[in-house]
Amino acid sequence: MAAAQAISSSRRHFRSLEFILGILLAGGMSLAVLLSPMLFPDGGESMDLMARLVPPFQNPAHILGTDPLGRDMLARVVVGGKISLTVGLLSMLGAVTLGTLIGLVAGYYRGIAEILLMRFADIQLALPFILVAIMFLAILGTGVDKVIFFMIVAQWVQYARLVRGSVLALREREFILSARAIGVGNGRIIFTHIFPNVLGPIVILMTLNVANNILLESSLTFIGLGVDPLIPSWGGMLADGRTYLQTAWWVSVFPGLAIMFTVLGLNLLGDWLRDLLDPTGQTGK
């Protein structure tokens, strides 16, 4: 009976509107980006100055129109997603690795290590993000690797605080005390007994942070602090289209829609994961 109820609940989750829309939006965009080298071998860089600023849906060869240099907007949007998704994924993976390790150490060992690490985290959270970004990227310079590194440094705190709080609630539980009593080492307790129990909230935050990082990369590129303007990215295309909003709205609107749909899909998947991994709603509290 219990197994049947679990199967029924699992099917219900996979039929939820959040999951379906999340997969269609985020999964569809990710699939298009992965297939972009085959779909658009020229990387969206082919120019046709005789077809500058063609409106969308008026030329079958350029269904989403063209930009000021006659480049196909559909190709540019799909290819540009490669940078935005790469930055979002790699920065998230770096931040979750660093933050989780720090949170595990601070929450389990307590003492001076916890005090120093958490006070440093508090100081970092108190600093204005955009001011830190301007200073950091002005010193190191712009580029994909610089943006990824900055986001890792800026976002590990979220994971560290989340993991530390969960570890503090677990470290005095009976199964942890029993493991200590029989001589299990600290490292094995942390990674075998504690880490699996904090993985659910981490996975949910990871999903939501990918969406947030895509927005951050687009924002930084929009103001000239992100990736190289010569590399197609959603933020860069938004910035390039600012001067054409009244005469060629599609140059900015379609990259903006790509960001919106991808972020919306990832947020829906994050909400779905929260309900799947924590049906009681404790994660959201």
C-alpha cells in the first residue's frame, strides 16, 4: 500500500503544471542551445547589409528579423544562450561546492572556525552587490571567466549559511551521536550521515541560483561589465538594442524574452523540486 501511494504521488508530481512548463521552457531553450552548432553553423555571425533591421515574420529566411548588421535574430538569440547558460551553470557549481564545504565545516566543528567564516559571510552580505561587481571587474577586467569567478565569490555565502543551519540541526541528532559513540570519524560522519540529509535544500537553491545567475550575467553585460561585447550573449544583445527600441524593437525584445522564459522555467523547476523533496514545506520556511 505504501509503495502504491509513493508511485501515485510521484506520478502526480511529474504531471504537475510546474514541472511540465519548467521542462518546456528551460529544457526547450537548453536543447536549442546545445543543438546551435548544428542549427546555425555560422554562429549567428553571417551579415547581410542589404537586409538590415528586417522586421520579424516578414522574411522566411529571418523569421525573428535581423539586427543592425543584417544578422539573423533567431540564430543570435539561440547562440547567445550558450554564454548565459554556461555562466549560470558553472558559477552555480563553483558556488555550491565552496559554500557547501564551508557550511559543513562551520556547522559541524563550531568554535573559532564557525565564528570567522560566518562573520566574513555577514560582512560580504552587507556589501552592495553592484558596487562590489564594479570594483571587482574593474580590477580584473571583463570576460566570461572573470564573471564566473566573481559570481562564485559573491554567492558561496548563500550555500554556506543554508548548509550551516541544517548541520546545526543535525549534529546533535541521535543517529549522529550514535555514530560518534561507536568511533566513526568526523569526515565520514559529515559526508556519509550529514551531507545526504542537507542535499534536498541545496538542490532546490542550485536550481533557483542558475536562473538568478543568468539574470546577473545579463545585467552585468548590459552595463558593460560582463562578457566581451563581440561574443553574442543575451545581455550584450539587450545592450546593443537599446538605441533601436523605437525603430527596431525586436533587437532587444527577443533576447529579453529568451531570458524571461529560461528564468521562468528554471524557477518553476525549483518550485517543483521543493515540493518533491520537501512535501511538508519546511524548506520554504
